[in-house]
Amino acid sequence: MTISEDVRHAHQSLSKTNLRFLEYCRNHPEATNPAAFQSLLAAEGLQIDFKKLHPWPTFVSRETNKELQKASTDVFDLIRCIPERLFGNDPQAVSRFYNVSAREAEYFLFDTSQWLIQSQVGRGDFILSSNGLKCVEYNVGGHIGGWDANFLVGNYLKIPFMQQFFENHKVTMNYRDILEDTLDHLVASHLRKYPGHSGLTNLAIILPGFDDSSGPGKFHSAFNHIYHRFLEKKYPQCHGDVFFTGFPLLTYDDSSPLYKKNPLHIMLQIGMFPIPLEALILSKMGKLTLLNGPISWILCNKLNLVALSKHEESTLFSDEERETIRKYIPWTRQMSDTETRFKGESVQLKEYLPAHRDGFIMKPAAELGGVGVVVGKTTSPEDWQAAVNANIGKPDWLVQEYVEAMPYIFPLEDGTCVEHASVWGFFVFGSQYVGGFLRIIPKMKNQLVINYHLGAKESIIVEVDE
């Protein structure tokens, strides 16, 4: 394994422990063998897709972790204020900016209460460059992926050579129970909405196309066991069960949704699909805690980065908020902004983008999972020109300044250690940072769209005392 000065700097910028771990693995070949991490893959019956997991952790220091928290929470706070701050929660203004029908805009704005806005769950995707963290998109709602791997942090203590590394370098881990953080956010949000609530507190996880014909499985039982223990420890005034279900399987009375005659008090929607009017009305009447609500359709749209980037100097934002935009938001515009300004220069996108291919990416505003993303640096001049021609003038496509990620080394499945491209995912529940992951893909694939379908893996973030 060759460690260049750029790689050394990248690893050490996260923590001294991260660089020491890389050097330790260079001297211990067994550390590059995925089979050595088998004891990592145990999680109390919970369903984790281990094919997405990279066995090497990423160690971050207290100082680095503080910056991750600040970036993710500050940007989320800005995104959450956009519908009200910039558009006054006006359906017509929202319809024009987000390129949706007036009827859709009214649905998305059905509930704009501060309680709901401040209770949102989000995951910011950031790239750490030599110029600091830059947010390339923000996913909002119960559909955000990548949170489950955090359950496994403690399992690194079960791996012999990891134990030796921790002992040799006096490493102390600080790891989060992200499932407990999730449950805490849901129940705490419910109690903020209904102060003084006690007694039965049933939680429903709403899934698309859910089929309950086979009855509860091991995962359901394990989740309920965790929920019961959590309530006993944190909210002893409450008791209840977790139900996995879908909207078509629910009935309604005047006070709550019902699943098999069980009243539901908290509902978390996993995925972006329409919420029945009955549930929306009960939530707005104050009889149901419904997260994340239709507003998440707007908050997860990538056009929010356009709104922030274009208003970098606007007095609609405070001095501190404008500094947050300058620090964390890369230059981003709609492809319909054919004449705009870039780095103080007036440019015509149709002429400027083909001549500066390496400096930009294009992407659709409302897609997820890297769908449609075109990276100039890894696209031929002919294909880039074709993408510009196809999308110039479209308000639902955006162009963003390319951000070069710092280089990190990770092993492949055959043990070969190579540089990887990366993007960080940071979870924020309400206003609380609850951890994250580093998503990576080998640079040798010449692939800078980093998602699971293209072979990306997750490295678990481990916070260390230094």
C-alpha cells in the first residue's frame, strides 16, 4: 500500500487515529481481508444490507465531528425556512419555483406548522474538499437511507486486530445508538405536540406496498423488543408497540388511524408516496403525530440549493445565514438560468458549460439515488455537449459547480488498497445531529456518481477522543 502525501493529509485531517489506522493496516495485511470483519456483522436480528457495508471504519476527531454537526444542522435549518422565507408558503409561488402544479403545491403546503417544520428528518450529502465541506444535496423525509449501519459501531470491539489497534494507540470510541436516537426523536416530537401525554403510545412505520399476509417476522419482534426497552428507560410514562404497515391497511375513526383495531399515535412514513387525506386531517387537528408530512416533498428538492446559492447576498437572510451559504453551498443554478453570474462574471450557460466541462455537474432536481447525474469530469466532450443541449432551458434541471473530494484509501474485496471518491451523509433529526457515514467508490472505476447501484459502499463513522 502506497500512501501519498495527499492521502496522508486527507486521512489526518479527519483525525490522527484515522491516519494511524491506515498505517496500521499497511503493516497488517489481514486488515485488508473482508473475512476478518465477520464478527462486525451482528445486529440483534435487525435487517441491515451488509452488501452495502465497507468493513473499514472512518475515524473522526472531536473537532472534525463538531464541524460535521455544524454543517449539517445549519444547512438543514436554511432549507427548512425556504418555503416560508422566500415564497411566503404561497402555493402559486411554490408551484412556479418547484415546477409543480398548483394543486400539488397546495398538497405539499397542507401543513406548514413550525412544529412539523422543526420535526423533519433529513440527511445532508456533503463532499469534503480542500476548501471544506460542501453540501451537494439534502434528502428530507423518512426515505433517507444509510442510517442502519451505525448500529454496528460497537461490534468493532469484537474484532481481535481492531482490539489490538485500539489498545496500542489508546483509542477511545464515542458511538451513537442511532436507533435509540430515531425513537427518541419520534416520541419527543409527539410529546412536544401533546404536552402531558402518557399511556398508550403506538408507533407505525408506514411502508410502500406493505404486505402483512405472512404476519409479524423476526425483524418486527426485534424492533418491538427495542421499543419496549427504550420506553421503559427514557419515557416510563408511555407504553406501546411498533407496527409495520401501509396506508391501504389502515382504517380511521374520529380520534386516530387504526391498524387491526390498534390506535396509532405516531406515524413515520418511509418513502415518498401520497398520504391519505384522513391521516392529514387527523394530524392537522392535533390527533396524530405524522412525520414527515407532505412538506418533505418540497424540502428534499435539489432546487433548494439553487435558492440558497442565488440568495447568497440577499437581505432575506441574516449575516450569519449568508456566511453559512457561502461556506457550505456550492454555486448552483437552474438550467433555465441561461444567463447568470459565475465567480463575478456574467456567463451564458449554453456557451460556458461546454468550454468548462471539468468544473460542473448536471442533475435533475427531483430524482434520487444519482439518477440522471452527469459529471463533466468523467464525461466525453461529445456526451457533455449533448447533455447541455438536451437540458439547457429546463427549470427542473440544475447545474452545480464540481467539488473535488479529498482522497481516501480503502481496500477492495480482493484486498487491493486504492484511492476512493467519497461523499458524506449526515443525519439530522429535528435540530439534532445523530451521526452519519462515508459513502465511497473506487476511483479506478472512473465513476464520480457515488450510489449503491453503481457499487458504492458505506464506511461507518466512528467518533474518537482526540
